[in-house]
Amino acid sequence: MTTFSSAPVLITGGARRIGLALARSFLARSIPVILSYRTPYTELDALRQAGAICLAADFSTTENIYAFAEQIRSLTPRLRAMIHNASRWEPETPTTPPEQTLADMLQIHVYTPYLLNQLLEPCLRGQGIAGADIIHLTDYVVEKGSEKHIAYAASKAALDNMTRSFARKLAPEVKVNAIAPGLILFKEQDDDAYRQQALEKSLMKIAPGEEEIVRLVEYLLSSRYMTGKTLGVDGGRALR
Ligand SMILES: NC(=O)C1=CN([C@@H]2O[C@H](COP(=O)(O)OP(=O)(O)OC[C@H]3O[C@@H](n4cnc5c(N)ncnc54)[C@H](OP(=O)(O)O)[C@@H]3O)[C@@H](O)[C@H]2O)C=CC1
Ligand SMILES: Nc1nc2c(c(=O)[nH]1)N=C([C@H](O)[C@@H](O)CO)CN2
């Protein structure tokens, strides 16, 4: 059992991009962090230096999810929050059997959060009313669907629905909310034509960056009343 100054925040996929920004924001406020990573990015060195517990985890098998939950329970009796950030934006492709795409998407966006929420419920309870939080990172496309990421959108829709189910199950000790981003940040390989086309999809026409999510997570953890809600962060995309 590891001794933490206070109950740690657990972030899945915390070694890059939005997950990394979230981990850094908590560490900067001396809030303990446990994060999972799959690829051992160089950022892990600085995260460990800053006190983060970084655990290698590939959630592509249910056995690995159970093993990860056991690791968490062996590290800490309590969690301040669990942020389900790990994800893969996998399109349908002609070379991937459609059943494989669907299985991949359900595994990371449904099996992983569902099982970790169930297995780590005892770590979230016992901290008083609104004492802990679960945050699901979903996607704007839950509302509209996506012709190129059908399985991805369906899996995120299941994750969105679980937000309300777990909110009902875990209240009032644990708040459960979803954040549904639109374009937040590009991938390095995104070319100018794609970037321009993506920016045109919203009213605000920007890719705001990770801080947009960091600030919303901070708000959700500070709330004593918000639960079962999906908060869209999409630049007014639905109004375009
Ligand atoms: N970026 C954006 O504009 C948007 C993001 N979102 C959502 O916000 C969240 C964060 O987005 P972003 O930072 O871009 O996410 P990324 O695509 O960068 O993925 C986040 C992390 O998930 C990890 N991961 C993927 N599959 C697995 C797995 N099977 N087991 C363990 N870890 C895994 C990845 O590890 P590895 O690096 O090793 O592959 C990666 O570090 C996601 O849930 C995403 O769907 C929603 C809409 C827009
Ligand atoms: N796991 C990920 N999910 C998503 C990503 C990403 O990079 N990783 N990116 C997007 C796009 O930015 C999309 O919102 C652009 O319209 C969606 N999901």
C-alpha cells in the first residue's frame, strides 16, 4: 500500500495529450496522481519526478483490466476521482474486419470504464457526500453519429449512457459526469487541408487545446451538485 498525502486521482491514458495535461494540472496542485500508460513516452520521466505513479496497462483484454484494478486496490484504499480518458479514434477501414473494429472500440470505451467503475467502486465510496468523482471522456459525435467512425461513435454513446446509470447507482457519495468534446487538439500528422476542414465544423473555428478540458474537469471536481450530466465542449458545432 502506498502512502498518499490525500486520495489520488486516477487517469487512464495519462501519458500524452489530454490525459497528460490533466495529470500535470493535478500534480501542479499537489494532488496525487495515478495514471495508466500503454506506450512508454518520454514524458513519463518528468511525471514520475513530479510524484505520479505511472502504471503500464493495455486495456485490450478484460484480464488486463482486472489486473489493473487489482494493482490500484493494492496501491490505495481510496480514489478522489477516476477519469476515463484512454481511447482510440479508430475509423472503419477496408482492411479491418468490421467485427474487429467494433470489438476494439467496445473494449476501450465500454468494457474498460464499465469494469473499472464496478471493480473500484469501494475505493470511490466512503469519502462523504460528493466525496469522489467519475468522469467519462465521450465525444460530440454521440449526438450526431459519424459515418467514418461508426463503431467509435456507438461505443462512446454507450459510455455516455453509462454516465447516467453510474450516477444513479453511486449517488450521493460519487458524482458521475461526461465531457463530450468536439475538436480539442489535432494530431501531429493532420495536414493543413484536414485542419481547415475540421476548424470549419464549429462556430468558434479553433482547436482550443487541452486546457479547455482541464478547466472543465476542475469545475466538475469542485461541484457538490452536478451529476449524471454530459457537458459538451464543442465550439458550438451543433449550431453550424
Ligand atoms: N483530441 C480531440 O480533439 C478529442 C478527444 N476526445 C476524447 O478525449 C479523450 C482524450 O483525447 P486524446 O488526448 O486525443 O486521446 P489519444 O487519442 O491521444 O489517446 C489517449 C490515450 O489512450 C491510450 N490508449 C488507447 N488505447 C488503449 C488501450 N487499449 N489500453 C490502454 N491505453 C490505451 C493511448 O495510448 P497510446 O498512446 O499508447 O496509444 C493514449 O495515450 C479521448 O477519450 C478522446 O476520445 C473527444 C473528441 C475530440
Ligand atoms: N481517442 C481520440 N478520440 C478522438 C480524437 C483523438 O485524437 N483521439 N480526435 C477527434 C477529433 O479531434 C474530432 O473531434 C475532430 O472533429 C475525435 N476523437
